[in-house]
Amino acid sequence: MNAIVGDHDILLVTLDTLRHDVAVELAAAGRIPQLARQLPGGRWEKRHAPGSFTYASHQAIFAGFLPTPAQPGPHPRLFAASFAGSETTAEGTFVYDTPDLVSGLAAAGYRTVCVGGVGFFNRRGPLGSVLPGLFQEAHWEEEFGVTSPHSFENQIDRVEQVVGQLPAEQRLFLFVNVSALHQPNWFHLPGATREAGDTRETHAAALEYVDRHIGRLFAAASSRRPCFVIVCSDHGTAYGDDGYTGHRLGHESVWTVPYAHFLLDPAEAVR
């Protein structure tokens, strides 16, 4: 990462609540072609979430604790705060002398921008201001939130505006919290109803919706220079698994998440 930071733009995308099993099934079935073409080997990496709900998981992620590979470690981290005794800080780790990755990248000359999605990014109260408050620039509108059937398209519209206004020489750390997977998501599946509610199938349909538009996000993020991209879920969610529903609980459907990182070249960007 020491060769990336300072040279590349960086994009972090959290697909809020995306289940690992659903992500893997759709990639294997060819139902998320835009994402699959960027995944190393066309496959998601299986990882464990650092938290069981959005706030906890993002606090950890912004401290440099990305989802952990789902096999015995230790696993060297991409980013880490300077911390005596850390066993996951390696030679290639970007180490910063600030409390979090966002301010660490700002100190390295990056413009840090958050385009929020779920309520923990809405800045409507003290709690919803904590995570976006880490960034130099934060955006949230009702149309970016969980109740909008077009939330991701609206978020990308804002991303394109932000990127278009940046000076060419300015490095960018862009974070996008994608709300479309989060409940309610029933409206992404034709024929589904509010009364029937959300299901694993509507969750999958929401991921297909995201995939139809994510090429625009990748194109915008890599439009100025090569971009290092991390795409992952912050946690999964249960749809009746072993009697559980939702998240903020300890179940495999919640703690197991998909993860990928890769490089985007401006010449290869597909809208």
C-alpha cells in the first residue's frame, strides 16, 4: 500500500448488509457481471466482518480493520494506525500517525469524501454525524437512503459531481456506503410487495440493481488516474436463518461477508 498511497486515488465501497452466500451465488450465476469482471478470478473472497451492524463495523473499518480473511492468520493489513505491538502491521502496510484511516489519508494529501447511505451517515443528529464527521466532505440526501428505489443511482450522480469539481492534481479518497441492499429492499424485485416484505430473493435483486449501475461509479473513481478499489460488505443479514432475522447478532449469515480489492485503470473504465 505504500506504493499506492500518494500515487493512486482510493475508493472504498461498503455494500451495506450484503450476505456472502448471496454475493457468491449471483457471481457464479452470471447475475452481477459488472462486479464479477473486476473480482480477482471472478470470485469474492470470504471474510469475517469486524462488527455485526453498520456503526460498529465502520468504526473498525475506518480504524484500518477491514474484514478479516476467513481462515487462520495472522493476516497483514493494508492500513494500520501506528500502534506498538501490532501483529498485523507488515512491511507493505500503510501506517499513519492519526486515530483513523480517513485522517491518515488526509494527512497524506488526500481529499476525503463520504457519500453516505444508511441512517448512520445522515447527519440528522449526533449519532448520525460521527462517521461522516471523519471526512473533510460528506454528502447525504433522503434520496440516497434505504427507502429510495433509486438510491444508488442518486449516490453516483453526486459522486460524478464531486469528482468533476476536483483539481486534476488532487488525490481522492472516496467512500460510498451503498444502502440499496439494506431493508427495505422488496421494491427491487418485480412482483414483490410491501406486505410480503423483504426476503433473500429481494436482497439478491437489490444486488443486481447495484451491479447494473456500479460501472458508472468505477468509471468516475478512475477517471483521473489509476484507482485502488475495495468493495466489501460491512456485515450480512439474516432472513429467517435458524430463526434469526436482521443483524446486530452473532450468526454466520451476519459475520460472513464478501470482499475484494483490485486496481482500476482509466483506460479500462466501463460506464
